[in-house]
Amino acid sequence: MRDRRNNSSTLRGCFTLAIGLVLLLLTPAHAADPRNPDWPCVQVKVPEISPAAVWAGAPFDDVGTKWQDDAKLKELVARLAARRTPLDDAQKLAAEFVTGSADKKETGRLLFAGLFDTLNALRSDVINGIERYTRRQRDFAERIRSETLALRELQDKPDADAKQVAEQADRVQWETRIFEDRRRTISFVCEVPVLIEQRLFALGRAIQQEME
């Protein structure tokens, strides 16, 4: 009798939590901006960085992909854009590269154009990844809800198998725990686009100082 009461208590807890997860993910309130239902971050979704937001130097829209023609410059762009390169080191490397060139203004434009293209693309990839993650979480929540409903039906059977009920309840609890762990990490991931934009701005400022 005690086992049956425990199973009922476990079921009620699982069912309530599962329904809560689905309501959290499937209602417009989940998104900070209702126009972007797959965007879970409190930060406003900005698909691409505006050049004016990170660069006050000479325009570089005419550069195109010319920066890729210089192997040394292309290698430096990749190194400066990588998060494994500390920002202070990256700023120093960028400044030294511009200072050591014959035409600092043109070199600075080429270098920043490469950084802008690279970091803007990386940022867009992160944003797309966050939205894919949200959709997977929504599907996962739906699965938890379905499994919880199946658990309730199983438990309500007069001849319910206590072992089977317990196994199903354990599965729902485990998947719910996984879901919650993943949901908690999204706030950290949401900071990545901001950090990329801040890095680009800082590098642009270092380059501009040497160009001037």
C-alpha cells in the first residue's frame, strides 16, 4: 500500500513538473521577444553586427575579401578572433601588425575587415545554434510530457505493474533533470554573442589607435 502511495506521489510530482516545462517552452512568454519565439535570451536578438557599432575608422565596405589574399594577414585574423587568444594579447598583436606596415591606414582597414567578417560570421553561428538548442529543448519537453501522461495512464491501471511504474517514473525524473541542467546553461551561452561583439569592438579600437 505504501509503495502505491509513493508511486502516486512521484507521479503527481513528475506530471506537474512536465506540464510546467511545456508551458514554459511553448508559450510566447518564454521568448524575450515574441517576434523571435526560438530566442530564449534576455539580450535582444541582433542577427548581425553593425559596422558603425564597433568601428569609427575609415570605411572598409570596399575591401571585400581582399584581406584573404594575404596569407600572413589571414593567419593573424584567425589568431586574433580565437577566444583562446587573450584579448590583451590580441590587441597587442593587432597594434604591432599595423605599426609595422608600410601603409598603416590600408593595413588597418584590411585587418579590421577580416576580423569583422570572421567574428560576425562566428556570432551568427552562435545565434543560430542557440535557436536550434531552443527547438531541441522544446521537443524534449514535449517528450517528457508524453512520457508523463503515459506514466499516469500506466499507474492508473487496476493491475499496474509496480516495477514498470517505478522504471517509467525514474525515466521521467532523469529526463526532467537533464532538461533542467540544459536550461540552466543557456544563460551562459546567451552571453557569447555579446562577448564576441565586445571583442570585435576592442580590437577595432586598438587598430584605430595605431592607424591614427
